[in-house]
Amino acid sequence: MRQPIDTDTDTDTDADADATGTGTGTGTDAGSPGGALLASFVTGHFGELRQSWWHGRPSSGGITEAEPDALPPERRGLLAAYDLEDRRWLWQVDCDSPAGFTAVNGRIFVASMHGGRIFVFDEMFDEIGTIANRLMNDLHTIVPVGDRLLVTSSGTDAILEIDHRARVTWSWWATEHGYPETPAGATRNLDHNDDFRMRDIGTSAQTTHLNSAVPYRSPDGRDCMLTTLFHQGELVEIDRLTGDIKILVDGMDRPHSPRRRSGGWMLSCSGTDSVVLLDDGFWIDEVVTGNFNWVQDAIELDAGHLLIADANHSRLAMWSTASREVVDEIGYDPQWKVYQIDQVPRDWVLSVAQGDHTAPAPGAPAEAAT
């Protein structure tokens, strides 16, 4: 259920302000962008779990379907909306371990990391259904591909393309394309006929812990995917037709979240607390560093700013491409463990807060915006 977030109405930008209140930081950059943000937080109980949380997934002692109030703490997550102009968190929606999310035709699809399914919400963020397939486990990102969804199933070291009935229309399995062994050296054999949804498969039991998949057209016109391999520290290109891979970037430490940016791409390199900026040929332009601790995600807000999810500091840090430094930050509750951030229409975020159906949701058809 959608809930307002109680915040202090004071818009002071002192960096020591309460993380659950208005935006924090120096506010020194007069060119800071407007709009709104939507962010997913895998758990709202990160503080009490921090010592047992290796990477992003502690052992939960088994996966079950349950109502939010009955879930174990590590699965009691949320999505929250932030108004960049008024500098305050507006509302939140409780959800079972939400990781990646995307919007298509006015519907919001949220991958449940521990729940083994995808939640579907309408434009007012009311839950209207779920999508599940037996090959789903430890879900991470979800992106649209035409009228289908591309999902990373980290627990099965697989990328799954599914239709609206959860039927697999294309898949790629790392264990069958050169990555058969876990970090401990155990060979992993997966039966495509098994049901993996309710299995507790930790990160160390996976051969790659692939955690992202982005459609990509290669320079020679091939239909490909980009994916990050967490254990190997690689960004690889996957040929959709043959399944063959090409390593584009290696030598990274626990990479996540390849994103488009002006003039190329960027990656969140969690293990080195940095954002790697790449050109269109995947050569490194720059490595963005600062006082970060576990960079989970990063987006380009506009041509002058990156927003960096500094997970273990419970903040979204705004980095200026002009001054090459953090110029502002958005704090949030230290109990929240961030996964994905994205810029969304401010009118829609305000309409959800007000219970008003007039503003179209992200990804709505153009005719819905009238």
C-alpha cells in the first residue's frame, strides 16, 4: 500500500540533516537538475542485517511467498519517490525485496530479489498482479525489449526474456557459455526443467552472479546484450543469435548497472567504490571516485550531473561533471538498502502522492499524456 513519508518541512541543506527528511548536502551547484526520482530499496532493515550481508544477499533460510508483514526483515523492502525540486521524499510502497524496476505502457514492473517473481503495479502504484516463472531466482534487473521483459535471474546465472504470460522467449545461461564453476571451484549443472523459485541460492553458489542485462546493437549491426559478471569483474557482450560472448571490460571489482550516458556508457564498480565512465567503444574515459562506500547504481541526470547511489553511506550523491566533485546529496533512512535509482516525471510522482489519476505513469503511451 502506498504511504506518505513523514518529513520535516524545513528545506535546510545541511549535510548533517536527518536522512529521512529533505534533501541534504551543500547545495552549491546552482545548475542542479529538477524532476523526480524513483528508487528501490531491497530491505528497510539494513542496519540490523549489515554484519551478515555479503554483497546484497544474506541467507534467508529458505524462500517463501508471504504477505509483507509476515516476511523476514531482509525481504521487507520498499520503493520510494523523491521530489528533486522541493527536495523531499514524498511516498513509499512496501514490497518484497524490490530490486530492478521498469515501466511499460503505464504499468510498473518490479523484480523481487528474494521473492522469485515480478510484481506489477498500476499508474497509482497499486499492485495489480504478479509474473512468475520456475526459472526465476535472485532477480536483479528488469528492462523492456519490445513487448517483452528482459530479466536477470542471478540465482540461475541466466538472462531470461519473457512475454506477458511469463513464457520464456529467449534465454542465456552462463553455465553453458564458459562459466561453469562457482568461485569455490564447484561445477554447476542446471536442469532447465527444475523449479528454482523457492530455492535459497546465495551469491557464492552462483558461477557469475550476473546482475544486469541491457539490449545493445553492436557496431557491426548484431543484436546483442550487455551484462555484468560480478564474480569475474567483467562487462561482456552476448550475441543474441549465437550466445557467444565478447569481454568488453575486465579487471573490475563487483561491477553492476551498465547505463547509457552522453558520449558512451557508465558502470557502477561496487568493490572499488567508483563509477567507471566508458566511451562508445567501451574504452575507459574516467573513473569517478570520492568518499563512496559500495556504489550500487548511478544515472546521468543531465549532461552536467551524475547521481550516484552510495549505498553504505545511505545517500544519493550528486556529482558535477564540470567541477569533478560531489556538489549535493540526498539522504535517506540508514535502514534502507538501495538497489536502483531512476529519474521519472515529477507530475506523475505528485499525482501519485495526491491520489490523482490525471498524470501519465512512466512509459505510458503518448496518447495517455493528454
